[in-house]
Amino acid sequence: MFYRKYRYYLDSIWKLLTGMKPVASVLLTFLRPSAAKEQIIQLRGSDLRFKTRGVMDIWSIKETFLNRFYERFSTKIGDGWTIIDVGGGIGDFTIYAAARSPKNTVYAFEPTPNSFKVLQDNLHLNQIQNAEVFPQAIWSNNGQIVIDKTVGEPGQYKSKKIDQPSDLKANEVLVPCITLEQALEATGLARCNLLKIDCEGAEYEILFNTSSSVFERIERIIMEYHDNVTKHNHNDLIKFLTAHGFAVKTYSNDVHDYLGYLYASR
């Protein structure tokens, strides 16, 4: 783990320096994260640009576009695919998948108001026409849940149930939520070629409360799993998805032993 960790960080520094511009702005964001502000970052050798707010936004773009983790740990995104992005963030994966082919259609769900606004801005900035976005969380039921902004940067916020809206604490925001089945109905999809999930531990709440009939409409799942949020871990996901007819592979994180990627396919 020690060797892999530092090799990954050295590789990441190289990718940030050679894969994004302006370099000075990228470096300053990492050197002084507390002073980070909104800025436009462009991928080198590409016309793609992104509004970012800080370290985690830039890091997400690096992992999606420069490391290409979502394809590296799953499969190459096809032509004419229908894709659901749960935890759309600032739109890095949505834009990655949409830019793969104008025949692809991506439906992104991002509940955090500020991230949703940046997601919309980035779609407009890159003139993405084959993506549709929804300001909702995907959860085990429809209604409302809480986004807890106490720990981490945008993109790392946790979601949780709440008994009464009056129980809201500082740094918490109430957002609308729907089920995965309702997301399929909202998008009008009979089948989903790829379901991408990155929702900081909410993957257990979502998937464990999804019916077999919904999974039958999903061909592939790629997700970042989080073993440090709930009582469950990725081994529970492997057993669950295998029981629903998926072949499952997992890939450990080079830095954190509680994170990794899971790919399920039929």
C-alpha cells in the first residue's frame, strides 16, 4: 500500500501538470486550498472546460478524464448508450460519457444545489446537448433526505435520513429524493446500458432497496464504493449483485483501503 500510494500521488502530480491548464491556477488551488475560488480549468489537447470550486472538483476531473477510472475499471463506453449518472457532481462523468458519442444520452442526478448549478454551467460551457440533469438524490424512497456538509468539500458530502425537517442542523440541507425505479421512469428508459454511482456511501441504501425487476433493466453498473460510511461494505454489494445475476469485479484504491471501484455486468 505504501509504494502504491506514493506512486499514485506522483503520477497524479504529473497528470495535473501536463493534463490541465492554466497550470499556475491548478497548482495554487492545491497549495492553498482554503483560498480556492471558482475558476475555469481546461483539459490540454481538448476543447473541454470546467468551472471548478476547489481541490475536489479538479481531482474528480483528473480521475475521470486523465486516469479514466470509470472505463478502466469497467468497459469502454459504447455508441448510442443510455446512461444514468447518480451523483453527478460538477458533471465530469456526465460530460465524459456524453462527449464519447453524440448518440449517447446521459441522465444525471445531483441533489446538492451548488453542485447542481456548477453541473448546469459545465454542460453549457461545453455545449453538451445529449445530457439531461435532475436536481434530486437517488435514495431508497421518494421524499426528502438531508445532505450533510459538515465534513469534506463539495463532492464528499454525505446523505442521510431525517425524521423531521425541524431536526436540521447547521451545514445540513434538505433535498428531494426519488428511487432508482422512479429515475428510470423519469428518464423514460426501458433499459439502461450503464448506471454510474458515486454518492459517498448512499450506494447501499439505493441498491439494497431496489427490486429485481429494476435490475433486469440495467446492463452494467460502475461505482466507487465506500466501506467507511455504513455498517455494510463492498463484500455485501458483491453478494447482493451476484444474487441478482451480475458478474462482479472490484478494484482497490491505491491510497485508501475503505474506497474502491466495483463493476457489475450481465
